[in-house]
Amino acid sequence: GLTACITKNTPPASIYTISPKWNESKVQPHHPQHKSITLRLAPIRASRALASTDILYTDNQYSQNSYVYSRWNDTPIKLLQTFFHVSIEKCGLFKAVVSNASTSNSDLILESTLLELNHQLKTDESSEGVFRIRFYLIDNKTRVLISTKEFVEKVAVTSENAKGAVEAINKAVTLVADKLVEWLAGYKL
């Protein structure tokens, strides 16, 4: 009886990452309007389901499941942290963009809460990759909330599987990163 379990073929897991194409960003490097300001990125907060390596999908019946043979290569909150750090830094808005682990002082803190990152199946047989996150810009000296902004992007999925979902989610993340940089650039400090 044990040999049947040993010889059973299980498909290998597909491992995906959040790695949008850096050159596809529509945001151009900005003039250094905040060039004397240092921005610290706080760790992204998320529910336990979004803090795992599961690639999630939902349907209209309020159920949330994960793809059995597909995973993120790290938790989305860690992957997004790196992506947002590079996106903000690349546009040259600030003197420096530092991680929460840095011992340097910062003028501003950017906190965030990941609200949604999944493949959403609809009743009309279509689906989309959904990415929703809320940011909080805080003055580090006074600890006063300066501004808050929620971004939501939904991108149509081209193939109804984990690979198609990941491609759509990556596009949605790129769109949000562009809007985040524009929001930070437009804010008068």
C-alpha cells in the first residue's frame, strides 16, 4: 500500500514573483522638488492570508482559495516592499528612500496596508487580477498624518490559471506604483 503513495506523480509547483517590468513605468524621473527630504518605508501590513506565499483566487460566493500547485517565491508583502522602494527611489523625488531597518533619521514615513491581491473570478466567466492598497504619509517629527490614499487596479486576465493571474497582478502593481509616485510627487511639503 505504501508504494502507491511513493510512485504517485505530483506535478511540480510553479513559482512566481511580483516583478513588473521596470521600463514599462509611465512615470518619468521628477525634478528634485523633495530633494532635501528622506522617506522611510514602513513594512507593509496585511491579513494573514496575504502574508503567505499562496496565490489566491476568489469568486462571487465570498470564498477565497489558493492555487494548489502555484506559489509566490516570497510573501507578497516582501515582494511589494522591494518593488515600491525601487519605484520611488528610481524617480528621484527624495534625498533618500530608506527601509524601516535603516538607522538613519527620516523626515517622512510611508505606511501601507495591503487590502487585496488576488485573481477574481466573475459570474460571466471573465476574471481579473486585483490589487488594492492604502498608503499613509506621516510626518516623522510630529507623528501627524499628512495624507492618505487608496489605490485599486483591476486588470483582465488572459488565461484562467495562476500564470494568467500573476501576469495581470504584475500589471496592476505597475499601475499602482506609477500612481503612488505621482501622488508623492504632487504633494506639497
